[in-house]
Amino acid sequence: MAEGPQTGPAAPASKASGDVGRRVAARREQLHLSYEELGLRTGYAPEYIEYVETGPATPGIGFLLSLADALETTVEDLTGNQAELPPGIGQAAYHPELVELGPQECWELLASHGVGRVSVSTDTGPAILPVNYLALGGEVSFRTSPQAAPARASGQVVAFEVYPLRLERPGGG
């Protein structure tokens, strides 16, 4: 027999029922902010912020922008739009900071990889080519045949970059 609607006090809302709500709650708690403090930062009612965290809310972009700013993060982080991106691809941090590296640290970082790209001039224009390389003694070396396009880099000023390759398998193996 089916039961009809029940009267009386409403059941308590489950904590952080949606993905956005869980992310907002986690970030707010990480910053040790109360609903009231976050309300002051955003200009929105603390009750609405609590509803977003615990209810089936679908907040608008204006609220998300205010919330992201107040939580010192991005809308993408709050909505989970970065969750499935592979390593090395994405946007800069919320407050990116350019950090100047010294020559020694640059060479150490360069030596910790092994796959890169070199740009060379060809008959049809510039070409950017992948190479396996070794960084040792203040030089970058790679092996190629004399007829291959990367051989054109020999003795020339070229651009070189480390290729952001990850050799990790899903599951950490």
C-alpha cells in the first residue's frame, strides 16, 4: 500500500548533495569560512550559500563568479570542468605567478625529461619536430640521421621545448 505525503517537520537536507555544492563546501571549509563570512565576501545571503551546498541548486554564472572570487578559485574548479583534463592541459591558476628559475634549476628540470621538440627551418618553412634528447654539461643533444629534418638544427640557433609527456598508466601503474 502506497503512503501519502507526510506532514510534520521536513527531513534534514543531505550535506552537499550536488557536485558544485560539494566543491563549494570543501573550499569554504578549507578557507575556514562560515556561511556568514562567505556571504559578506560574495554579497549573497548565507542561507542561499548553504542551500547551494546542501540542496539541488543550479546557481547562475553571476553567483558562481562571485563565489569563485570569494573562495579564491575559479568557476571551472567549482563546476568540475577541469576534472577530466589530462596532465599539462588546462588554464593557469587563479592567481598565476611568474617565478624566475636560475640556470642550475633550469638544467636540472631539463635533464629530468627526455622527450622534447626542436624547431628547424625547412624548404617549406619552419617545422617543429619531436626528439628524444639528453641534457648534459650545459648542452642538449639528440641523435638523428644527416638526412632527417632535425639534423638542420646542428650549428643553428633554434627553439627547443620539453614535451609535457606523462608515462603514467591509469590507476598509478
